[in-house]
Amino acid sequence: MGQMSGERPGDAVYNRIALLRAEHGVSRRQLADALGVHYQTVGYLERGEYNPSLHLALRIAEFFDLPVETIFSTRPFPRISDARRPAATG
């Protein structure tokens, strides 16, 4: 299956699952049921406490009909509030 984060530094997998669930009005339990996993697994994924297997990551991407790299990354995603800030003029 997946891997608990913290096993090796730098192995963190960042995700946008919570954001996508909110945008789609899907509860953790609904997503878990659709994926065939326990609802707590979704919480562990969202908090970065658990890295998904490739199979699970692909199934999550299919659920949201998005490319897997839109949902998962090895680098933190930029904050939406940072993207809205106007560029400094000098």
C-alpha cells in the first residue's frame, strides 16, 4: 500500500485532496467509499501523514478527473493567497 511519511527526510508527498473535496462538496467518507478505503485514510492523506500508493494516487486523480500531478507533488503547492498578491513595484 502506501508509506507513512517521515520514514526518510525529503520523501513527503504534498496534495490538494482537501481543497478538491471542498470544491466538489465531497466528504471524507464519500471519497473513501468511492476509493474503497477507510475514511481515516483520506484524513491521513490530507494531513500528509500517509503517502499514497501509486495505484491509490491514480484512483484519486480519476475520481476528480484531473492529472495526478495536479493533485500530488513532491514540493509544497503555492498558497492560493500568495498567487493573488500583486507584484511589488520598485
